[in-house]
Amino acid sequence: MEAIVTEKQVSIYALIDPVSGEVRYIGKANDAQKRLKGHLREARHKTPVYFWIGSLRKKGLVPELKVIATCEHSEWEEAERKAIAEGRSKGMRLLNVVDGGDEPYCPTHVRRENGKKAAKTRVNTPQKARIYRIKRELGSLLKRGYVSEETKAKLRYAAWKRPDLFGEYLSL
């Protein structure tokens, strides 16, 4: 049974290989389910965890998510570092690039500029702009519960066929 996380608490989570059951990544999130969807969407990043997620998605699979700890917001950096260190000491083949916490540090102005660049690439062609608008509308409808199971099945199929465009719908 998963613990209930309050607004002031943070989850330390593990991404688990759905085939081997092996923990491959440990991270932190305010909302672990939302963070998993973010991982599925962010396949463009060139890091080991995203290469692994991409390889799973090509097989029609997604990582399993398990909350392994909760902590107060002020304590998450230490809790994440501890979980990663424990995993590595147990021989887990973690794909984490850093040891946890707020590493690597990225100033707010750099994150802001990176966000602006990413936003421009999402809509730099008419086709990309249309796909972006449709996906935002679908996301809104999904959150409000207006999408039928039949439509969800179609979205999962689209995600399986084109994970580069619709990968976030694999977990519907």
C-alpha cells in the first residue's frame, strides 16, 4: 500500500524494468505519477535513463513506478542521495548520472532560457504546432475524465506506433 503524500512531502521513487524487475533509476518528485509521465514525454534527452525508456517504449513497454520513501520537502536532497547510494551499494545498475540532490545545479535564468528554446521547437512548423495544440486539448479532456476507454485504446495504439509523438499515452 502506497503512503499518502501531503503537499509538504516529496516522494523518492524508483523506475523499475517491467521485464527483469530491476530498479534502474531513483528520483524525486512532488507527484510521482506525473513525473513518470514526464519521463515518458522527455525522450529527447540524451541521458542513459531516457535511452533505456526509449528502448522499452519500442517494445510497447513502460517502466514501473514505485514510491520507495516520502520525506518533508526540506529533506528531499538528503533522502534522494541516500536512496541512490544504498541502491549502488546493493549492486543496482542505476542509470542515474549524478548522486542525487540538486545536481547538476542549473541557475533559474538558464532553465528559463532552455524552456523558451524547447517551447519554440514544439511549434516551429505548422504540423508541430497542430500536434501540440491537439495534445494539450487531449490532456485537458483526459484530466477531466471526458475520454472513453475506446479512445484511450486508440491513443495507446498511436503511442505504440509513434512513441516519438505520442509516447505519453502508453500508460493510459
